[in-house]
Amino acid sequence: MYQRLRAHAGPWDMIVVGGGATGAGVAIDGATRGYDVLLLEQSDFGKGTSSRSTKLVHGGVRYLEQGNVSLVMEALKERGLLLQNAPHLVRNLGFVVPNYDWWEAPFYGIGLKLYNLLAGKYGFGASRILSKEETLERLPTLNTEGLRGGVIYFDGQFDDSRLLINLVATAYEQGAVLLNYAPVTDVTRDGEGFVDGVVVRDMETGEEFHAQGKVVVNATGPFCDDLRRKADPSVQPMIAPSQGIHLVFDASFLSGDSAIMVPHTSDGRVMFAIPWHGHTLVGTTDTPIPAATLEPVALEQEIEFILSTASLYLAKKPVRGDVLSVFAGIRPLVRSGDSGNTAALSRDHTIRIENSGLVTICGGKWTTYRHMAEDCVNQAATLARLPEKPCVTRHLNVHGFHPGSDKFGHLSVYGSDAPGVQSLGLAEPLHPALPYTGAEVVWAVRHEMARTLEDVLARRTRALFLNARAAIEMAPAVAHLCARELERSSQWETDQVQSFTETARNYLP
Ligand SMILES: Cc1cc2nc3c(=O)[nH]c(=O)nc-3n(C[C@H](O)[C@H](O)[C@H](O)COP(=O)(O)OP(=O)(O)OC[C@H]3O[C@@H](n4cnc5c(N)ncnc54)[C@H](O)[C@@H]3O)c2cc1C
């Protein structure tokens, strides 16, 4: 990657700051139109919100209830495109809304029929009302007290950070240069005060360098106000950060292959319990917070809220000791006036062209990253007077594209890379509680730009998100493999294990 960087002469057509879903999407879109693109991520790709989602590729049933039909239709179309373009990472999953009151079946039955109708040719399957017996067949571990039946609908599920790593690879294959551990510390301006580049620090060497760009895209998600202020200290903040957490349990809490969707929790939100990588993922919350941080920590009341809500619907009531991992993420919600309630803020994306010429894109959701990128590159290219080129990402295969990757078992998320991972040998799991092998560690370092122990345990594999204690226990063995691949010292290994363990403690409830 650094070779490509050094070989580059003159200004970049487009510099993208932020290596989450939004930035990676913009990099792919720009590169496939033939523009010269440089993407800079301050930490690891996906360290921000994009590895901390509910893992749904969805239209958002809740937004339908709020009457936001166009948002739902757009997201449902993107859901269909993503399933076509990354079939190794997105799957169709049945979601059951359990009914405990007489009115719920017809009410949700009609709403969810509409949800499927709006998807048109991108539909994932017809929703229908289930009897009590059918509901329990799908969800054998549901609380049966007062249960009348359910409504089933279909939506997408994915692995967020694996998709991100594959998007980075896709952008690279299309000619973009993408660096992790390269924070943008400042922006530079031309004689007229317009942003014309960025100052970047290489975290590994400590060196700073200047990159010039015809346009700079700020895709730093919940952090976007920091860069906006660097470009123009007088701007008003546009983000109202809100935290959402998830708890992860073992698979016994949700046996069967369907998810539970609770349309109205006691705080008026939606809650999901989803089978994910052989575990049960439950979330989420919506807690306004003062400022975004890279490693947000779940609040006590958020953990209690999810445990108590899950206990209403699951036959086996989860308690604190059952939690294998708890992770928090920050929504980059765009402010709309002075509402104190972030659940009501816009989930739509916003593109703002500042007086300084900085282009900021934020909001939206993972599901719509491609469409957001298309909008953003249209605007950025016009602003930078780049030659007009059409967007081509609608039917662009994502790196790893493989429609039949299920046959690779837990390596299915690697898609067409799975045989390459298998060819490395080292096929023994590194921990009895998780399937991850030494081959995946080596692959992550050699082919997926993993630079630290945490990159491997949190975002190339999902060990930290599935079982924090197991991740801590396997850390020394993984650090050893990483050190060998990266030619690092035994002191590096020790430091990595220590710093990872400190971070991972926040994932233990
Ligand atoms: C709890 C929760 C659940 C969600 N669930 C879903 C879901 O199920 N489905 C769905 O579609 N969407 C979901 N979303 C929304 C989705 O996750 C986000 O919209 C999306 O990940 C935002 O991506 P982003 O790239 O804009 O931000 P981020 O992923 O946060 O990326 C921004 C990046 O910018 C980097 N950065 C910041 N400052 C600098 C700098 N100075 N220099 C270089 N880099 C910098 C950060 O390190 C970070 O990696 C959820 C969000 C939350 C919080």
C-alpha cells in the first residue's frame, strides 16, 4: 500500500477521511469511476461504529411505522443489491414478532406485508401470520406464557466488520490507496482559504506527511464535527451522538434459526435477539451521550435494560453471568433542532458542503452505504470539477464474492478467499469456545492489513465480540503468530497482549 502511496504524484482526485462503511463506500465509488482516491483511517478499518452494529441489512420496520416510506424503500433496494453483490456475507433470515395480545397479529401482519411489498423485486420472502405451534417451531426457546402466535417476516443479516474489510479490498483492487493507523491531524487550505489537502500521521513511524486533494471527503461518522471544526472553527456541530449496546450469549438462549423482533420495548424502541456466528446477539439501546469516543463503554442501566427486556421474551431468563460479551457503538445521528430524544432523529444521510469546500457525509446506516457513497461522489466530483463519470457500484461484486460459500463452514465469511485460508494449514481452533484458527490470524496479517492483536481478535475474526473472556485467553497465542508475521519482538507481543486485555475488559459485563 505504501508503495502505491509513494508512487503517486500530484494531488489526489479525492481524499477520504474515515475508514468505516461510509468512507470505504466512497473510496470504492470514486475508484470505480476512475478517480485517484486516498483513504485515511486513524485507527483500524471499522474501529468506529461500523463493527458495532446489530448486523442487520434491513429496510427498518420501525421507520415504516414512523411513515418514512421513501427511506424504507431505498434501504430495501440496497438490501437486495448487497445480497446480490456480497452473498458470502449477507444472508436471508426469518424474524418472528411474537404476539401476546389479540390485536398484534392483524396489526403487525398488515404492516409487515407492506414492508415486503415495498421491496418489490428485491423482496426477501412473504411475511405471514404464524400459529402458536408454528411460532414455537421457529423459536423453541420463546417464553410461552400468554403467547398467542406470531408474525414472520424476512430481512438480511451480515457480518459488519468482515464486509468492511472486503470493501477495503474491493477499493484497493479498483486502484484506491487505503491506509489504517493514519490519522488526519489537520487540513490545509489554498490561498483563497479552500481546503486543498490534509496532514496525516503514520502511527507506526510517527512521521507526518501532507497529501493534497482536489476534494476532501469527511466520512468520520460520529467524529465528523472534529474535522469540520479543523476546516472552519466557526461551524456549528451537526452530530447528536447516541450510544447503542448489545449483549452476546451462547446459542442455547435462542435455539432454531430465526430471530426475535420486539416492536415496542418499555422505552418505545425495537429490540432484536438474533442468531449470529453460533451465538445469540441481543440489542439495542439508544442513549444520548455528550461526545463520541473510539472505545465506548456500555452503561450499567443499558445492560440491565437489555437483560430485563430479554427476560420477558426468552424462556431461559438471561442473567449477568450469562453475558459473553457486551459491546457499544455510537450512532452518527444528524441533529434536527433541539430534540433531546435521539430515537426520533433522522436516520437518513446528510451531505454537507461547507464554505471551506470540505464535503461531510454522515448519518444513514450500514445498509445504505453504497447509495450514500453514490450521492456523495456525485457531489464531490462536481465540486472538484472532476470529469463526469457514472456510478457503477450497483452491480459490482464485493471482494470475496461467492454464492456457494456455505460449504466452507465457519470460513464461509471469506467467500472466494476461503480456499486460500485453508491452504495455510494451522486448522486447529485456538480456543475451545470459538472456531478461529491460526490460519485466519496469518491470513489477516498477510492479506487484510491487520496491524495489531486487536485488529485480528475484534474485526478480522469476531472473537472479542462473541466471547470476550475466550478472546483474552487466546490473545497470547494470536499475538505470537502476529509477531512472527510482522517480524516484531517478544516485547511487542507482551505489550499487545496487555493493551488488548485492557480494552477487552470493557467487553466483560
Ligand atoms: C448500536 C448500533 C446499531 C446499528 N445497527 C445497524 C444495523 O443493524 N444495520 C444498519 O444498516 N445500520 C446499523 N447501524 C448504523 C451503522 O452502523 C452506521 O450508520 C455506520 O456504521 C456508520 O459508518 P461510518 O463510516 O459513517 O462511521 P464509523 O464506522 O464510525 O467510521 C468513521 C471512522 O472515521 C475514523 N476517524 C475519525 N476521525 C478521524 C481522523 N481525524 N482521521 C482519520 N480517521 C478518522 C474513525 O476511527 C472511524 O473508523 C447501527 C448503529 C449503531 C450505533
